[in-house]
Amino acid sequence: MAKKAPLISQRADTMQASPLRKLAATAEVRKKKGVHVYHLNIGQPDLPTHPDFFKAARAYKPKTIAYAPSTGLEAPREAWSTYYKKSGINFNAEDIIITSGGSEGIIFALEAVCDVGDEVLVFEPFYTNYNSFASLTGVKLKPVTLDIKDGFHLPSDKEIKSKITKRTKAILVCNPSNPTGTIFTKQEMKRLVSIAKQKNLFVLSDEVYREFAFEHKHTSIMDFPEIRQQAIVLDSASKRFNVCGARVGVVASKNKEVMAAVFKMAMARLSVASIDQEALVPMLKDPKKYTKDMVKEFKKRREIVYNGLKKIPGITFSKPEGAFYIIIGLPVKDADHFATWMIKTFHDKKETVLLAPAEGFYATKGKGKQEVRLAFMLKEKDLKRSLELLAMALEKYKG
Ligand SMILES: Cc1ncc(COP(=O)(O)O)c(C=O)c1O
């Protein structure tokens, strides 16, 4: 008898598949049947990348495409430092390591501060891939649940501290937040800083949506000098410069031991694509020129989404303060079932909408069951139509 193949690892077995793509296959089937699908499920901006990116990529003509230094090429690293200084954050080139997207940076940072089994506090709902990064690194995420009724702002210090144990090494905070669109105020960030100081924790601050701040200015973890040695900024060019496929992010910190640890990991994966690093230099040197119009466009879309949602009876939401996402509470028992029905069965004039059920953004079982996340990645007319379809579907749905 033929032997069975050996089993895959438990880590791989228990790792989540991205819930964002869960319904994508069904959407493709539907499209083949001639139904137009509006994608409100995924955070890929629909706007064209600025031509200066391509110009810089073409202008980069080394004799050999060699490995870049593991920390990042010199000019791009300097350009990242310029970007930070222009954003009011005092990082020098040596405080920065360029990574393959923000994603790799998050993994490196978790590995740099945590051993297997250590815990990291996160505020749920959170960017769903944090779950996968935690699986990869053997880190346990300890969720502090935020409430849709409070606009997903922080609960009391007491509640946050109640989740901290002897194994807790860090607080991971995403500000502005994907998936809620919440911006934690300076006061809230100060509270986190105090807790981290008191409990001697690192703060991993995911600031990839820094520029997308519509209500009040975004507060960086680096705005608090008292936490500098415990602060690690996780960042990415993907969204702010609309270059998601370029795969360039950074880990930045004033803590030399942390950066030396991240450097070891960076050395093991050799380097980040040199062309992508170089192509970003003009954007990093003059960030406002490239982010201004993007931010304006998403601010406009936020108004459209907000005004459209106001017309739908029975749903719960707060106006997003930043990023380009919103979580809404639906008047249904099971938002996953509703989203599946919507993409599989529902249509109006051969059009439907793909939503992201919010359960995958929570670590606590059963949370987010009645919520979905919308990403405003469509143009005005399509956004309005999508919300109209959502309203119709909610009226028709008998879940
Ligand atoms: C909050 C947050 N952090 C990190 C990332 C990772 O981005 P990338 O790997 O494209 O830089 C994303 C991407 O959607 C995100 O939303």
C-alpha cells in the first residue's frame, strides 16, 4: 500500500486564509454569468499610479541588478528619512530598514520583540493579516474589543490593562485604522504610551494610512519623546503613494537593539527589489505633491459613503475619521450569510456588490457577526450605485 504523504505543519494547518478573498471566487463565478460586481471588499485604490514612479523606474539603469544592501539602498533610505522629516518625524536613514512592503516589516518587528508564545495586545477589529503574521511568528494576539457605538475608540485604561499578562511584550496599534477608519486622538495615544511605559511594553505603531486623516491630525507614536526607545513604526508606501504592487515598506525605530535585530532578519532575506526602492525616491522626497490629490479624493468618497449610508434604515456606523474603510453594523443575524447571499443570488439590473464580512477582523470568536467592512475604492457614481444596491438587498434579504 502506498504511504500517505507526511502531514503539513500545525502552523500552516491552523493559519487563516484571507477572509477578504473568501467570497472573491464566488464573485468571479457571478461575473461569468454576466452580473456586474461592485467591489467594496478590498483596499486596492482604483486610481492610476503617478507617472513619476514609472519615470524614476525607467531612469534607474544599473549595469547589474545586484542585491541591494539588506537595510535598503542608500538613496531610498535617505529619501525615507526626508519623507519622515517632512511629516514631522525625526528619523534618520540609520533608523530605517526598507522591507518588502509593510507586511514583511510587521513580521520582522514581531519576531524582533517576541518569542514564540509571547503576547501582543491588539484592538479588534484589526487588519486581518495581523492574524496570519501572528501565526507565522508564533505570537499570541490578545484582543481588546472596541465598540461600534463608540466609533471604535479606546475603552478605559482598566479594560486595556486587564488584557496584559506576564507574557505581553507589545501593543500593536493601527492609526488611522484599517478596518474601522478611526483615528485615535492624541489623548488616546498618550494613554497607550503611559500604559506601555508603566508595563514596559513595546508599541508597534502601524501608520501606513498616516496621510489619510480627515477630521483631526494624525498622531504618530514618535510624537511622544518619552516612549522613543519602546516605539517601532511600521510603514508602507503602498497606500499613500498608490503603489501597492511595488512592495516597499519600512520598519523604523530609535531603538538600536531592535533595529539590529530587524537587520539580522533583513540579512537572511537578502534584499528588497532595487527598482521598486529607487522608483519611489521622487515621491518620498516630495510626499505632499503625490498624496494631496489622493487624500482629497478619498475625503470626497467618504462623504458619499456617509451620505449614502445615512439613507439606509437599521444600520449602525460612525463617520470614518481616516483611512478609506468603514465598518457598518447590519440589521441581520449573520453578515457573512448576507454577504454570501448578496454575491451569489441577489442582483438588480444584473448588478450586485461584494462586501467583506467583518468576523475575520476580530480575534474573539463570535464578534463582528453582524458587521461588514466597506472600502471606498470606487468612483463617485459606482459608490452611489453600490450603496443603493446594498439598501435594496437589505430590504429583500430574509436571513
Ligand atoms: C493596516 C495595514 N498595515 C499593513 C498593510 C500592508 O501593506 P503592504 O504590505 O502592501 O505595505 C496593510 C495593507 O492593506 C494595512 O491595511
